[in-house]
Amino acid sequence: MDTQIFSILLEDGIASGAIYALLALTMVLVFATTRILFVSQGEFVTFSGLSFASFQLGIAPQIVWLLAVLALVVTALEVVSALRLGQGKRVPWLVAIHLALPLAVVGACLWLAPLKPPVLVQAALSVALVTALGPAVYRLAFEPVANASVRTLFVIAIALHFILQGFGLLFFGAEGYRVDPLIDLDVSLGATVLKGQAMLVLATLAVLTAALYVFFEYTLLGKALRATAINRIGARIVGIKTPLAGRIAFTMSAFIGAIAGILAVGSTTLYYDSGFLIGLKAVLGAICGAMLSYPLAIAGAIGVGILETFSAFWVSAYTEAVVFSALIPVLLWLSLYAMPSEEGQEL
Amino acid sequence: MLALETRGLTVGYGKANVLHGIDVAVGEGAIVSLIGPNGAGKTTMLMALMGLLKSGGEVRYFGEIIRNVDVEDRVARGLCLVPERRELFGDMTVGDNLALGRFSGWLKGDRDFKATLDDVFQRFPRLLERLSKNASTLSGGERQMLALGRALMSRPKVLMLDEPSLGLAPLMVREIFRIIADLRKTGVSILLIEQNARAALEIADYGYVLENGAITLEGPAQELAGNPRIVDTYLGRRQSAAE
Amino acid sequence: MSVRALIVAAALLLIGPWLLPPFYITLANYVGLASIVVLGLVLLGGAGGLMSFGQAAFVGIGAYTTAYLSIAYNLSPWLSLFVGLAVTGGAALLLGALTLRLTGHYLPIGTLGWSVSIYYVFANIEALGKHDGLSDIPPLTAFGFSLQSSNAFFYLIWIVALLALVSINNILDSRFGRAVRSGGRTTPMAEALGVNTARVSMTIFIYCALLASVSGWLYAHFMRFVNPTPFGLGTSIEYFFMAVIGGATSAWGAIVGAGFYIIGKQWLQTLIPAFTGRVGQYDVIVFGLIVIAILHYARQGLVPSLALLLPRKAGGRVAHHVVGSAEPLAHRDKPQPGTKLLQIDRMEKRFGGLAAVNGVSFDIQAGEIMALIGPNGAGKTTMFNLITGVIPKTAGRISFAGHSLDGLGSRQVMERGITRTFQHALLRPHMSVLENVALGAHTRGRSGLIAAALRLERKEEARLLAEAKKQLERVGLGDQFDAAADSLPLGKQRLIEIARALASDPLLLLLDEPAAGLRYEEKVALAKLLDNLRTEGMTLLLVEHDMDFVMNLVDRVVVMDFGEKIAEGKPDEIQTNPKVIEAYLGSVDECSPLKHAV
């Protein structure tokens, strides 16, 4: 292999790794705040990527109906529980947050899609659509059992994968989609060519990482989320609601997943069932940081991307097998260096 | 009006009851101590009052039954717990820990953060010195100060303290009790749980003895402190203290 | 397990092929094949607390091995079965070695990754026919009969499934099964009672992989065709969901779950296109919702949840033990009273910068009761954990009956004759009182999984249960051994813990706050019990807060404060020791009640 091919592969690998890194970041975030190993996050990626592709064809993605139904159910549950606790005053606020807001997104999608708005508007609509799904999914699937064991939450995450993938097939069909890259601009730097799309992915990763850093370090809400991760009981007794932390975490997870979807569908063909493997690769990256460390999760995820690109070049049929076999050395490393369970640990 | 009152409070783990019908009352602005041996159910009782454990019976907070109120909403209403294990945010700075103590007030839209913080620093100048240190690096006494400081950040109406002297050196124990006694001036009501029976009764107005999940004795703190049975049970005696 | 239920099941199976239309016989065959796999998950997950999303891959190994060997080498399927089992066992051993040491979420993730990998391996190996798979697999023949028909296979599959069911039930009701159900690494209790939790986890992981492999072997010769699709991650998840739906704590749950899922899926795949006009795997939405609903509202799964609706047995009974008389177990000789049994020399433990135990030394003599007292946070429980090897010490030496205990883990310490109880009685809530106590006698038996599955260990089992019953009678609970352990009040739970510790035949018994939370009469009874144990030659060390209890019972006292030993001596010496008074009161005071007390 000459250096040119090497550098091309490396660039591709880093670009796809950066997408996994975005997801790995939120995996760690969601796990830390809610103890949910949210393997079905990849479904947000496909939902957003395929919605974006749908907008490009001038069609409103049918997934808006899923959002509409979920918003109705969530609102009904919230209003009933508020009334039961005698908190009637909160009802208008609840309706605004849980119903009006998502329905506004649904309306905007239905209205704007046939008008073929500019690409950035299409991307924004797709991201808004998927982001609104995040807290609704948390509210319905996880919140009622927020204190269950890690294993129970994990099984629910897997079941969600089944459900969301089924809806993916229902709303997007079995066909794959790919769109033109958002930036079709290549910059030559000596022998290497920097692809605009790859640069965009890396820039997004950098910006979102910085934004997350600022959020967690300098805002009280961010600190509250970190506090929930560090000490659940401590967080509760200063008044941080675990459900609130969960909803914020899932909103961020869906938002970042959606952005990853917009980026991914510009460089690879997405199918309704592509999400799970993408999500699992992000988990792989996150595991490199033992589900704890953000920098290691990013590094691990980029490593997964590079490994994937190179094995696709050498043994293309075995790509997935190679990538997931990489779990073995990672687990070996963890089992040698990470201390086995301290007493009384869950699971 | 009573700040906090329980009637027939019961708590069970699994199928075994740990508390069997507790009646306790804390008057507004009063300090009430609850003493008892390890395993009597003291911590369980505070967890239940905070809403961290399911309980039976009645809990009234300023006259209102708070059975259906979440932990977080109890905090927002001014009920505050300093737990036995402190439950600090170890990997965060002292400043962040204190800031988060104000979280429920911040959610409600209160913006008097600075004044509250100044008040806490006045009580615990030590915390100001350690402001940017991680909570996990603090000594035992400093941790207890931080836990108390974090609780005060929420401007509580009722403060529940679970063994504040636990694991502290004698000098620090005295300091902590001085601070608690000093809180009386702010008008906060305090429910204090202690094994250090003597010190706890010294600063209290009223006292209860919890044994085997039931209140076995109660009375004005001064009376309890002189009660021979308390003396026997909590400080040891050669001949059996059987009734 | 109820033998009646088994007979009814066997009878149903016998007449099944005459009652069912052919299509349903094929469906029943699928249910049976899946049941064999899901039964493994009951042992692994429901009892052992381990999650695997890799079972379909093990099925695939069994199926592909026999398919390849019988086509390429004309090997008899009966031989290739064993080759398949060997390959599966090796894979499970490797995967288990990598993931079982890690906690929590790594096993499910490791098996998820493994499932994805192996699928692509099946789908890309030339010799295995790549994505097309292998066809024309020879049928099974036995004693000259060809087992080609669906009916013949029905019997074969269901005989295997019932054998798997019986084996799982036998295993759960045995010494090995109690170790599986002991909570493993989630609790310090299992290792402290001598259970080799790592080995137990590995054994059940391999056993359930082997069950999957057998199912794969049956599948290959039943379908006579294999391709990678049914061995992918999706199927692994489906097996897991069957266990969740049916109820992973019950062997019958496995069969109910498999039946519910497979028959339900069949219906959905006919119904959904009929109503919506769309073809596709939409049944996954329904099953995903069902699993979430089960986890929200009936977390134990269908069978255990429905069983709860039946009238409850009186007194929280969860078992019906018949304990006959059996030859008593061998026991250790008690050391000569007065000799030094345990010697602790400058023990030290630091957590970060904090010295929880700082240079503590003391000895315990055989046949005495010693108390370790001190204010809360003095380091007493840490001391217990150091002696029993639950946590490693920072410095110091410790020896027991003349042998060093340095560097030993809690299981090895226990095997040398030191057994402990825990501050919060750590009993297994879903096991009966007798089973909890029999867990204590774990190290006095030897039988493992195979002996249990085949019921070759009944003699040993009878001796273990008889020992457990004897110890329960010794602590005065001889009439309650069928009850669920968590249905009893705290005082009795503490007694069960002591009985469990006694069942391990210890030389030194460590009790962590045995009197905490007990009523007065219970304390008196406990003191009498401990006194009797001393008379019989037992040595005891106890951490206790109740001074009354301590001072009237023990021979000697060690007082700790801030991680250091501040006093040692007879109870009356301790009560007048100014250092002790200061530790308890914060300062020496003129009107110290301690002084009045003596």
C-alpha cells in the first residue's frame, strides 16, 4: 500500500470514526446520567438521515406521525398525573412543552417539505424532528422504571431497537438512501486531498465537544447532570429530578444522533436497519473509555472508524467481523486493568 | 404550627417491618433529637421522611400531608436532609457542590444565590478556603461542613441531620454541634439523629428514643438526659438493664 | 419441581402429533428448538444473573459443524454432534474468559459483538457456502429408522427439550444450583461462603452454550439446510426476549416464552399483511412493546407473575423440603482452648489518604468470645473485611491456627475455617430458609453441575440438607425451613445467617453486629446461643454496639477509635478506661455515666 492510499483511507476512517465519536460521547453522557446503555441510539441516526433524504425528494418523512402520536400519549400521561397530584395549574405548561412544541415541528415538516426549502432548512427540520423524539422515548420507555437495574434498562434499550427499527421500515421502506455531501469542496494539501465533508464532520465533532464541555463545566444545569451521574442520592436531595436529567440526556442524545445522521447520509448509504450497527460501533468506542471517560470514548470511536475503513480495504467481506472482534482485545485490556466488581455492585 | 409531624409511620424492607408506627413531632423553630442504638431504624426513618423510601402512615409538613410529594418537590418546599453518608459530589469542587445546593431554588427562579452563599461562608469560613478543591479531597470534618453548607444553600425550613458527628474527632464534633445550635437563630426547625446521645440532647428542646423500630421514650431534652435508663442503655453498665 | 407437571407434559407430547395439524407440528418443533436454547438462558440469566445475547451464534456453531462434517466428510451426525459441542464449548470458554471477569454490561455487549462477528464469518466462508449456506444435509437415522418426518422429529426435539428442562430443574435444586443462585459477584456473601463465583459463572455459561449447540444440531438435520440468517444477532435477541416474556426465573417460563413468541410471531406475520397490506418484519414492533410492557408491569415475566395470582401458600412458604436423616458430614477438630487461634499484627488499611485501620494488633484465643467495639466509623467493619479477605490490606500480618492468611481472598480465608456474617443480613430473598443455610455448607460438598443434572449427588445433597436442618434447629428455627428467607423478621434473619455460618463448620465465627435491631427477648436468646457455642468450643469475634449485650457476654474486648486500637482487656477494665470513656463521650466528664455504672 502506498502512502497516498494510506492517507485516503486514514482520512475516510477518521471521518467515519468522528461520526461514531459523536454517538460515543452521548452514550457516555446517557449512561452516566441514567445508567442506560442506550444501544438503540443509532436509530436516531437513521431516522434523521432518512428524513433528510426524504426532504431532498420534496416529501415530508412519514415519521412525523410517530412523533405526533408519541407527543399525544406523553401529554395525556403528564396531564393525568398532574391532575391526580392536584397540580392543575401546570396543565397549560405541560401541553405547551409536550404537545404544542412537537406538533409545531410536525406542522413545519408537513408544510415546508413540498416547498423544497434550502438544504440547511431541510437538515434543521430533520434534526428538530428527531430531537423531539428523544425525550418522548425516554418518558415512555424508561422513566416509569428509572430506578430499575442496569440490566433491565439495557433490555428495554434493546427492545426499543426492535420497535424503532420496525418503525424505520414502516416509514422509510427497505430502500437505501444517500444524498449529496453538504460540502462538495475538496482542498488539496500537497499530495493529500482534504474532503470537505470529512472536514465538516470533524468540525462538527470539535464544536459539539466544546459545547458539551462548556455545558458541563459552566452551567448549573450541566453541573446538575454531572452531579446525577456522580451521586444519584446526593442529586435527589438537592432537588435534581432524575426524570429531568434523563429527559435532558435523551434530548441531547437524539439531537447529536440526528446531526450524525445528517452527516452520515452524505457519505454513505443508509438503510432503515443501518442504525443498530452504527450504534454498536459507538458503544465499542465508548467501552474503550470504560463508559466513563469522554476523551477515551472519542479516541476509541475514531479508532473503530479507522479499523473499519482499513479492513474494508483489505478484507471487505469480513469488515464487520473484524471490527467487532476488536472487542476482544478491548475487553481483555479492561479485564486485566479495570478492577472487577467492588462489593455490592448492581447487576 | 408543627413543622413536621408523623403519625403511625411504618417502613418495611421486603416483608419485614423496620419501623412500626412512629409518632414524632417537630415544632417550628425547634431542635428535636432522636437517639437510639445502631439498627434501631433512625436512618430509615429520615429516608422515609425525605421520600427516598416508601412508607405507611401519615407525614405532615406544616400541616399538609406530603405522601404523594416527590423527594425533589419536598426539597423545593424546604425540607432538607443531610444524610449519614453525606452524599457529596466527590469529583466536583466545593463551589460546585454549594452551587448545586441552590438547584431547586434556581429551578423556581430564585436568583438570591450570592447572598445565600455569603451566609454559608460566614458560618463555614473553611469552605471559602477550599472553594476550588474537589469534595473528595476534603477531610471528614470539612465534608460534614460542606454537606451542611450545601443543605443550607437550599434555605431549608426543616433540616434533618443524620449523625452529623459520625466519624469526627472530638474537637470537630463540638464545632459541628456549636454550628447546629447556632442555626436556631435562623428559625429553621431541626430534626437531629445521633448516637452521641449526650451532645444531641444538650442542644435540643425535645428528645425521642428510638429502639427496635419504635419510640420507647420521649420528653423534654433536659429530662431525658437525666433519665437513668438512657444513661444505662447508651453508655453501658455491668448489670443488665432489663426492665 | 412438580413431577406431576412433567408427567402431564410428557403425556401431551405423546399424543400431540395426533391432535395437531401438520403445520402446527412444525411450529411445535420450532418452539421445542427455541425452548432448548431459552432453558439455558433461565439458568444463566434467571438464576445466575448473567445476560447473553450470543445464544444464536452457539446454535449456529452446532448447526454449521454438523452440516459441514456430514456433507463434506460424510461423518455420522451422531459423531458431528460431539464435534459441534466441543467447538461450541471452546468458543464459550474463550468468550467467557474475556467477559465474565468484568462486571455488569460487558457480558451482554461482548456477546452482542460476538453475535455480529460470527454472523459475518458464517456468511463469508467459502466452505460454508457463504450467504447461501449449505443444503442437502443428510437426515438423522437411528437404529435403521430414518427420522425424516416432522412427526418423528417432534418426538426427538421434545424429548431433548424435556431432558433439558429436567436437567435445569435438577441443577437449580442442588448444591451447585444454590451456588448459581447465590448472587455471585454482586454480593460479597457468595465468596465469603466459599463459592467460587468465577468458576460457577463459567460453568453455566458453557452449559447453556452447549444446550444451544444441541438445538443447532437438531435444527440442521430437521431443516436439512442452513444459512447464516437464523444465527445472527436478531435471533439472539429473540431468544432473550422469549426468556424475558416467559419469565427467566422459571424453567417452565422458558417453554411458555418460546411458545408465546414463536406462535405469536407466526400469527402476526399472517395478520399484519392481511390488515395493512404491507409485508415486512413489523412483528418486531409488537414484541418490542410486549417486552417493555412486561418489564414495566410484570418484571418477572409471564409464568412467575401468573403464579403469584394463585392462592399463596401459608406462611410465605416457597419450598417443600423433605429432609430425612443422613450420615452427618465430617467436621474439623476444634483447637485446644486457650491456644492462640488468630493473630493480627500491625494491620493497616488506607483508602486514599484516609487510614481506616491504622496499626491494630490483637490475638484471639481458641474458645473465647471477643468483642470489637468503638464509635461509628472507628474501623471495625473494615477490620472484619480485612480479616476475612474481602478487601486487601495495606500492611500488616495475619495468621490463623499457625498459618499465614496474608494475600488470601475471602473464599480461601473461609476454607481455612473463618466464617462471617454481615451487618445487613445478606440472605438470598427468593431461596427458602433451608436453602440459604445449606449454602453455608457449600464447601463441605463436592458435586458440580453434571452430577446435579443427572441426580448423582442425592446422597451428598441429603447430608448437606440434614446439616442445614441441624444448624437451623440449633438456632431455634427448626420449624421454618420452607419459608422464603425475606418473609421473616430481621431478628430471625440474623439467626439464619448465624445458622448458615455454622453450617460451614468454622473454627472462628465473626459476627457483624448480631444484636442490632433485635428485641430484648431476642437479644437474650442470642446471648444464650453464643454462650452455648463457646461451651462447645467455638471461638467468636463480634462487632457490637449494644454495650449491655457485649459486657455481659464476652471474655475480652478490643476498643477501636479512628482506626486505632485504644484499649484491650476484660469488660470491667474497659468500662473504667478513661480513653474509652473519652472516645464515647467526646471528653472526660465529671458526671460520666460510665463511672456511675461500674
